Amino acid sequence: MRTLPRTRQPTKTGIKMLTKTSAVLAAALLTGCASISGNKLQPLSVTTVHNNQEITGIGCTLTNDSGNWFVTSPGTATVHKSTGDLVIDCKRHDMVGNATVVSKSNTAVWGNILFGGGIGYIVDRNTGAGFDYPNTVAITMRPIGDRPAAPGAMTDSAAAK
């Protein structure tokens, strides 16, 4: 009579190793790369303000290294995300305003760096999927001919107080 070979029982060390490997694989699958789990487009709301009051009907151009978009304030434009900053220029016949909105990496790109390595990050960087702009931007308008106030500078009304 022939006997079957005996199977080995898993050791405690083998079980621990399998558990750790499974946990790392699960974490990698859940983070994903931003270009797969994220979106390359982002809606961005623009409002225009003068003397602490919202003004409407101002035409604004949004520009980054991926394209140009137009919106009339208050309004929303869907922009292509990028690693480059977004420049917003607003103008009406008697008023102008502008701002530069900084692109920041989102959480999906960090998971990709930790678990996916360099290739996934390069893809996310090139498509813009791993980066976001703020969802809303308020542009301070000023009469044409007025210079924009320097950051942190006191205005005439603030200096009079």
C-alpha cells in the first residue's frame, strides 16, 4: 500500500509573513494612482469682489500650461488640472483684477509615491491628475489705473484709523 506524502503545516513565522504581505498588497491596491482614481478636470468657481461687495458680469480668463478657459462671474469653469499655477485675469471696461492660484498635490499622488514609486508619479504629474486647485477663488477688482495693493500693505482707509 502506497502512502501519500504528508503536507507541511504552516509555521507561525509563515503565517505572520503572509499576513504582512497581504496587508501591504491591500494598502497598495486601495491607494491607487491618481491618474486612475482621480480626475484630470476640476470645476473651479470664480467670484469678483470690489469694496467687500460681490460684483457680477465680469469676464475672466483662466490660464495654465494645459489651456485657457473663460467664465463670467460669478460662475464656474471646468479646467484641466496641472502642476502649473492657474492665472486668472478678470476685466470689464472700467475694472480689472487678477490672481495666481497655486496647484497643490492631492492625497492620491502621495499614496502613489509611497506604494507605486516613480512611474505612477510621473504619469500623475504629466496628466495633472495628482494635483488640485482650490475649488473657489475670489478676485479683488479695482478701477483701471489703480495699482494693486502690495501684500500686507495698509490701504488709505486702514491707515486713517
